[in-house]
Amino acid sequence: MSTVIESLHADHLRLIRVVRLLDEQANLHTGATAPNIALLVDALCYLTRFPDVTHHTLEDRIVERLLAKKALSIELGREIEAQHLTLIQEGRDLLRDLEAATGGENMSQDLVDIHVRLYAERLRHNMIIEELTLFPAA
């Protein structure tokens, strides 16, 4: 299992680099004419696709195996799984809202900017929880 954990840890390092990219955008704006809007869209597509399809599903399987072995508390296991579900739903909503904001629809760009930051912070929090609890248990 250590090889799997090493791979998940490497995924976290890559994900953190992309999250930092969002943090480094001094004036994060989501308007269609905003500088680097394509970079922002690409970063969010990666952050909302790769973890949802590959990364979190593997972590959820690890959670279930650890719960079956009673090597992880039920509360912690369910919290990690709930975080993944929240990230999936918020990621979908965020991409929909970003598309509306860049398309000039009736969507507050300021609100989308806040949601981008919130999504990045929740993803960062999820990875920290996993690094401190799930990975050592595995």
C-alpha cells in the first residue's frame, strides 16, 4: 500500500501547485476579458476533474478498507468521504458559474471569484486532513 500512498502524496503535491497558481493571481477576475482567464479555466478544470474521477475515488476505497479493518475511526472516514462529495458538487457548480460569468450572463463575477477561492481552500484543507490522518493510517 505504501506505493499507492506515495502516488497519492505526489498527486497532492501537484494539486497544491495548481491551487497556489490560483492564490498567486493577485486580482482574480473571471470576466471573459480578464487576463489569464484561459489559465484560470484550465486550472479549475484540472482541479475539478482529476481529483473527482481518479484521486478521491482511490482515497475513498482506502477509507473503506481501513474502516473494515478498524484502523480508522468511522467519524474520520465519513468526514473524508463527505469532503470529497462536497468538493465534487462545488466543483461542478463552480465550473457552471464560471462559464456563466465569462459568458456575460447574469452572474456576479465577484461571487464567482469568492467561490474559486473557497473551492481552493476546501481542497487544500482536504489534502491536509488526509496527509495528517488517512495516509499514516494506511
